[in-house]
Amino acid sequence: MTAPTQKNILPWLKTRSFGQRMVYEKCIPSSNRSVLELAGTGEPEGLLVVAESQTAGRGRQQRSWFSPPDKNLYFSLLLRPVVPPARLPELALLMALGLRKGVLALLPDLPIGLKWPNDLWIDGHKISGILCESEQHPRYGFQVVVVIGLNVNCSKDEFPPELQKIASSLEIASGAKLDRAHLLAEILNSLEGYYHRWQQAKDLLPFLPEWESADILKGKHITITQPAKTITGTVLGLAPDGRLRMQLENNTETLISCGDTAFR
């Protein structure tokens, strides 16, 4: 099993920009911080920062991310999408689709589900986290850092007790350890393809059938928790802009742009 360095991913890498410029670190506070710092110096789109371990890794809503060294994939990508700023929230869902497809390139029979807004799940357990952060740079315009953490070669006993019931890994699900360099290359190949297709589209509409085929929420009665309120209803699917379509208990339909989902 090889480390996910640039030398080791090159035999499988087919991208034009994603990962062609790469920084590999054994341990850093956070890969997204490193990308933001490098972006300000003029680094090209597709810049990839990979860390074997993060001391301050985090996901959505500032949650910490379990980051044992030399087991999983923790990486950040620099993007400069040429789309209206209003479309940037679509990226998180798009990246989830691309990540799923990249994993399936090596594990085609794995039943990977998608949980809105951007989580990959297997058998009721979360295996990945995605965070997208954007900024307006005075020289380089809109910049987006896509941060991805994917549990790869962790056994169940290696997870903290509080995560063992809710988290999983590709090793647990498939019964085999994966070459992380090969896996990262396949993920980058997939992400770049989805990214270029998305920029040519007007919204997420061309991607909705694929999302629906793996959607673990559609048809379920769920509760969404937001800072000021909770919303309960049945999931109908996604709108073309990536918002969640829900039928409320009074039979009206609403669109949800953010929140934590819980279901039975």
C-alpha cells in the first residue's frame, strides 16, 4: 500500500489540472488552510494539498474530523469556477457525486448511498465528509476550497467509541485494504470530470438522476434542525439548485437550503 504522494498517484492520474500541482504533508493543522494560503500566492486551479494527519481538521458547522495518520484520505482542492456566485452551493453536492464515482471505480459493487447535502453512507454509517469554502480574492476572483475526508483503511476498533455506531470505512465495508494512492487518483479523475460538466450546465439538473439513484433520504420522513427551528416532513428529492424538496406535514412543499438531517 503506497502513500498518496504525487509520485505514487501519477501512474493512474488522467486529469488536466486536478492534482497536477500537489503538496503532500505528513501532518498539518488543516489542509484547507494551506490551500487558502497558497491560493493567495497565485497557485493554479487544481492545486491539491494532501495531509496524512490533521490536528485541526474540521467538517461542516465547525465539527472536528477524526484524522488518524496513514489510514485515510484528507485533502483539499483549489477551484476557480467560472459560474455565477449563486451557483456555488451546488458544488458540495457535485463533489459528493464525484467522490462516490471515484470510489466505485475501485469498488464497483459497494452500495454507497448519498445523504443530502454531501455525505457518503454505507449501511447506515458515514464514510466521508465534504466542506466547501469560498472567498473573493482581489486579484484572482472567486476561489473555492473543496475539503474532503474519506475513511479508507480504518478498522472498527480504531474509531473512538462514540463514532463506532455512526462511522465506517471502505475497509470495513469491503473487507479489504485499499491502495490510497490509486484511490486518490481515481477520485481526482472523477471530480475533474464532474466539475467541467457542471460548469457547462445551467444547474444540477443533468446530475439529479444519478443523485436520485443513490439518495438514501428520498421518501423518508425526516427532521431537519436549523439554528432557529426544526422542520419535519417527507423528502421528495432535490431541486435543480441542490436544495432539498420536502413535503411538510400540512401537505405543502418547501425547499431547504441547509440543516442537519435525522431520520429513522
